[in-house]
Amino acid sequence: MRRWLLILLAVVLLIPVMPWQVMGSTGEVQETTQEIKYPYTFGPIVTSTAIPLAKGKFSLQPYWYLYCTNSKFSPNWRRINADGDYASFETVLQLNYGLWDDLQVYALVPFIQNWANGVNNPGPNGERSADFGGLGDVSLSFKYRVIAETFVVPTVSYLLTVGFPNGHFSYLNPGRLGTDRLGNGSYAFTTGVNLSKLISPLIVYANLWYTLHTDFTTDAATTARGGAGAAVSGTNHPPDRVTINLAMEWPFSGKWVALVELFGYGDAGRLIGPQANQAPSDRITILPAMEYMATTQLSFALGLEIDLAGKNANANYTPVLSLIYAF
């Protein structure tokens, strides 16, 4: 397993430095330096773009998600009862800044409010409903463009992200029925590549990321409620994660743009450290959406995430609204 993970990680790291060349009919290398002009769009909601923000530019992008959990995915990829009614409202504030030429830095700051009602497994005092809210896990990302787009070659960027365990994840209150779990409990280090390509009239995007999680410790109450995905009381060894995101935009009428995304993740073994002792989780989601370009500075996107399949994960229907304001 580790051999295949190493191969995947090598592919992620080597894609941007491959000798991308355009060959003519005579076999000679042709120059393709024409500027590619994208139509004005919002960009994908979940899938990351490949073109970084211009140097010195700043933009603000809030997201609002309403996660409605109507079922769960079993270890055998089947839908099973969620044992209650669960919902989460998540506000994520994304701050973007063009640090240098071809280098963008951005931070994600999530605020989460969880609810549980009609829970089949009550708390110690018979609680069947609860709610809790607060700060989730914050992340800081750097996106660097290593290949500029031509009429043949896509834009390719490296991504490096560090996730911090800010969210509450341990010493959970059993009476809150798991709603006070707001974070994953570990540092997360993600590396990968983002790609984008204008194939008129469509714009296509793709991400391939690999994430490593650090170990963390939990108490017995947290483990009993599945806090932070805990598998044991004491030291937990989370599995590594592979993420693949795909998206396509179609500017079809004036200021309106159609968007569809298909994205998912899969947990694997660990490249570093002891063998994982948490059950692997997988999920595949589709997201149709519409975008509206109000002005050159302000744009909106509204969509619905639908979890199609998965393993050891919640099955959600998630309306999502986002806007971008560029300063």
C-alpha cells in the first residue's frame, strides 16, 4: 500500500515540472505564447482554481453551507439510518491575497453550528436533542502557478495547505450528543496540483491533492461519541487522504454561468508513522450550481451538494451560497 501511495504522491509533485511542449506537424517544438483570455466567471465553489490572484489584489469570499444529514453510508457503501435528525450550518470566510507574481495566499476560517434532534441513542440524562457552535479548524494555503496556459497546455499550480486543529474535538459532553465536535483534532498537511483549461465555450478544472494528518489523543467520552473520528481512547493515527475535484463552467447568457462539480475523497494507508487505526472514509458528491456576475467586483453562486455514494461517512443534502467581492 505504501508503495502505491508513494507513486501517487510522486505523480502529484512531478506533473508541473514535466516537459510540456507543443509539437507541430513536422515534429518541431512550436511556441504558444498567445494570451488566453477567460470569460468573467465566479469560479467553482469546491474545486480550487489554478490561476492565482494578481499581485497586490485582495478578495473576500464567504460561504454558507446548510448540511442536512438524512442517512449515513455504511462500511459496505450502503445507505443506513442516521439514528436521528442532524444538521449543521457552516459559515466559512475565505481571505485571498496576491502575495507575489503567480503566488496567492489564502486562509479559510469556519464557524459551525450543529443541531441534533430525535436521537435514537440518548445522552446520560435522557437527552435526545442538543446544539453547539463555535470556531472550526482554520487552514492556510499557498497556490503557486508553475505552468501558464497556452492553447494546448492547461494552467498548472502547486498547492500547499496547513490545517490547524482549532475546533473543539476532545472532552466532549455526552449530553450534547456529538454536536460539540467542531474539529478533526490533528494538523493536516496537503500538497497537490490544480489545473484549469479554457475549452471554449467551457472552462474545466481539476484538483489532485494528498493529505497527511498528525496523530492526536482523545478521551473515552470523545471516542464513544465518535468525536474527531476517534477510534480509540488515547493516541489516534488517522489515515492519509486522496482528494479529486472536477468542475466545469458554461457562461451561457450574459451575466449567468452554469456550473457543475463532481468531487470526492478516499482514505488510504499512511506514508509516515504507525499504521492507521481509524476506519477509512470515502465519499463522492455532485454539485450543480448557478453563478451570477453582478459587477466586475461582485459575483454570486448558489448550488446544492448531493452526496451520491460513500463509506463510513454522513450522507448529506447541502444547499450552499457564496459570493466574491474583489477590492
